[in-house]
Amino acid sequence: MMVRRAGEADASGINDVYNPFILNSPATFETEPISQSERIAWLARLGADGRHPVFVAETENRLLGFANAAPFDQRPAYGTSVKTSVFVDPAHAGRGVGRALYAALFEALGAVDLHRAYGLIVAPNPASAALHEAFQFRHVSTLNEVGRKFGRYHDVMWFEKRF
């Protein structure tokens, strides 16, 4: 497995991993699949400032997952905080892909002026909670029934990492 920074050519592979979560899981509160052009724009937007990297893991030219940092909020005072995400193709879950992606992401984030990272996890998700805790995140809050998807309400756990 190789982990590297994502580029425009990875847009369809990222969508191949992410869009099934949109369609079949409450793990993301997106409700419509992301198009190729939307993903390319997302990659360009995040990569433009160097503070919000995207990494992919691949083997034999197959994308296994991705991790990224995104702005916590667009207002300038939040500039030293990011939201992080990691998604792994379920066929490769439990094999260290998420851990390798987060290791690369946090190494890159260690080189920028960052104060906090936040992971938002739809509950329950013990595997994701354990991954975040392995990277020194701590559970700081749970928003009860904050999102509705597939006809039911879902809680979101907030995890915080200090830099």
C-alpha cells in the first residue's frame, strides 16, 4: 500500500470510496452522490492553501481510501482549526488503511500553524472512535439527533485533537 497526496486524477477513485457511504450509510450526512466535477473542484479548493491536504491510499492502482483536513469554518478566526475525515473502502477496513492515511495527514498538519483538529463521527462507530483516540483525539461532546438521514435521527460525536 502506498499513501500519497491526492491529485485531480484521484477524483473518481475518491468518489468510488465516498459515494457508497452517501447512498448506504449515515456515516456522512451528504445525501446526493458527489459528481466528478464537484470532486475536482473540492480537491482544488482544499489543496490551494497547503493547510488542508488530501491523502489517498492505493495498491495496484486501486484507491483504498482517503483522508483530508478541511476548514473548520470559513470565518478567519477559525483559521487554526480544521475538521478531519477518513473514509476507507469497506472491503479494506480493519487492515490499517485508515491508520496509514491519518499518519500521513497529521504529519503534514504538523508542519502548519494549527491549534486544533476536530473529527465528527456519526454514532455509534466504535472503529472510528478508536482510530481517532489512537491519534490523541478525545471525545469532547455529542450532539444528540443533530442529523436526519434514511428517515431517522443520528447523534454526532465530536472528537478534538490538540496540537
